[in-house]
Amino acid sequence: MAGAGWKRKESRAPYKDSKDERLKWLSGDFVQYLDEWDQEIASKSQLRASEKQRLGLSVSTKEGLRLIVKSFTELAPKLLALPGADYLLSEVFSQDPLERYFSKQRHRGGSNENPLASQVPFNASVRMRYQWNFHKM
């Protein structure tokens, strides 16, 4: 599965092969586990909907996990096939920087938690001016 020289957790080793077993596990066993979890919760007829909801993941979390798994398992083999791509680090696949950016955009809007697309460039330019003035001090 992982490289022979990897001394830490093998599951954290860089991906080096498009046929890595972890990719198969993600797209097969892991997704199946999510499905079975949902089915198990749904089969609990004695529980109220609110109780069932607490037993599982939120809808947005499940959708996010499925999207990430599908995206990563389809993209990883293509990236590994590129010339010079000796390995792939799964931990660099993160949307945290993008989430931080839009979080700052929402906060820039004050009480407006959902800025319009036309407001984003203005908010970004105000933020950049603030940072520039702050660094000049």
C-alpha cells in the first residue's frame, strides 16, 4: 500500500501510485459505510426524526464528504500520471483558505452575512487598503 520507507502511519504516506489501495477504500468501503450508517438510522422506526438526526451526520457534512471523496479519488490518479509527479500529499487538498477568504468577506459586510457578488471586490479592496495602511505604521 504505502511506500516501504514510510516510518509513520502508513495511511498518511504520500500517494505514489494511481492504483493505491487507499483510493479504492475511499471510493468503495468508506462510501458504503456512509450509506449503511444512513440505512441503519432510517431503520430505527421507534425513534423520532429529531433523534435520528442526532445519530447521523448533517446533510451538508455527508454531501461534503461524498464530494471530497469523489473529487479526490478521480483527481489523484490524473495528477499522479503527470510527468514529474512522483507523489501526492492528500493533506494539501483543503478548502480552508477559500473558506477563510469568504468568512472575511462575510464579516466585512457587517450585519450582511450574505454579500452579493458585486460587493466582494469592494470588500476585498477595502481590506487590502486597511492592511497596507496598517503595515505602514
